[in-house]
Amino acid sequence: MQTRSIGALDASVVGLGCNNFGGRIDEAASKKVVDAALDVGINLFDTADIYGGTRSEEFLGRSLAGRRDRALIATKFGGPIDDERKGGASASYIGRACDDSLQRLGTDRIDLYQIHFPDQATPLEETLGALDALVRAGKVREIGCSNFSADMIEAATRISAEHGWARFVSVQNEYSLLRRGPEKQGVLDACGKLGLAFIPYFPLASGVLSGKYRRGEVPPAGTRLAGMAADRQEQALSDAVMNRVEALEAWATAHGHTLLDLAFAWLLAKPVVACVIAGATKPEQVVANAAAAQWHLTEAEMADIDAVIAEAKER
């Protein structure tokens, strides 16, 4: 498994998203997924305090017991947990959220602590000052943001520099072959200009790029889309989407790979991408995700893929 830098962290290029822990899978199944990830060389485990109703952090912490030093733990704060812990990014909330996460994870430090969502009610300066205090206290090694716009990323970098505070080293937003928002919104450009690592989530577009779904067919039982309402299924698997999916799958097959391989390889061909995180409910999914990183696309192939997508959109 190759590694890339996220600030001072040396992260595997494929990470494990732990959003299924405590939700779609129980603790025993979660541990099997963590075991598989460590076995294939994955060292970045991405969770959040709201995942699984806080159980994701608990399951991850216990699964890593006795081997904490083999892992980089990335977690997030800011989402609402309950009536008492309503989320946000105020200084007082951040301090409590961090201590709660450390306790649930059973560790003395968080390797990458990320604000999950922008908090329009709290000045960014207050948030960054509180995060810097956590870094200085040794509770957090690096800080990052999630779901931030390019303007927010640039403002945060400027504020940290003005005060000499720890700065965001990473940006985690949704990005995939099918959902190209960070390109259009200037987020990738901002990361490149500021030297920040980009961490795409939903790299398989909520499973649409996994190869599990077929045009006109009901989503297989147990899949993410199978649990969604009919109108959301229809939107996720519309003719326009499936035109692109089928064209990309045909291109991948012609090159001796799967659609899933292509989804990971395409993201990792982007220079600003440091680690592609994907959730898993079974060990074999982890193994497939890790294997996909072995395919290295050339510039010519990347251009060819863009042409395939453009042609499919015109159908």
C-alpha cells in the first residue's frame, strides 16, 4: 500500500470509512472489517462522533486495542448528537467534543481532527483558536475540515497564518467520477494552491460505481440503495446516471479492470488527493478497495475517461 502525506501524517492512499459501524453492522462485524484493513496495509480510519449514534468511535477504539500505533485515527465533530450535545464549532463545544471522542476511542490523541460541517453561527477565528489549543495540548496531531467551500478554506488558512496557529492540513468533501463538485467549485484548486491534502468521501457515489447496480433492476438486498426510498433510488440510478456508469464500466473492462477499480484509480490520479476513504460492511470489500489502488492511470487514459463521460452525457 502506497502512502501520501496529510500534514505530518503518512497515510495509506486508501482509507477505511467507519460510517457503517454501529449502524449497518455490529461490533463483531466492525472488528472483522478493521482487521482486514490492517491486513492489507490500510492505516487511516475515518469516523465521526455522530456515526452510529457515537458507537462508531467506540467500536473502532475497541477494534484497535493493542495495536493503536498501527493506525491513524481521523474523526470529526460538529454534527448534532442529542438534545444536550447539539453540535457546532464554538470553543466550548469543541473542547467537550474532543474529550468525549478521546474517551470513546480509548486513546490519548486524535491524529486528524476535522470539523464536520461549517458553523455559520460561530466565527471561524474562534473555531481555529480552539483547535490550535487542542494541538498545543497534545490531544490532536493535525486538524482538517469537511464540506468547506474554497472561500472558507482560504479564509481559514489566512486566519491561522495571522495568529501563528495550527492550520487545516486537509479537506474532506464528496468527490467521485460522477459527482465532480470540488472541481467546479474551485475546492481542488484551493487545495493545490495552499498545499492541502484532499480526502474524497463517497468515492463510489454511494455505491453506484461499485458495479452492483444494473439499469432497470431493483437494488440488491443489503446494499445502500436498497434501504433508500423509491424516489431516491430512481434519482441515483436514472438513465442519465446509468449512461455514464455503463460507459465507464465498459472502458474499465476493456482495460482489464472493474468499475470499482476505475473509481479509485481515477481519484488517486489527481495530485491533490491524499487518501480515498470508502466504507465497508465486509472484509472482502476492504480487500477490493485496497487492490484498486494498484492501478495507475496515465494522463492519456485520464483524458480518455473524460471523453467517455462527455460522450455518455450526450446520449
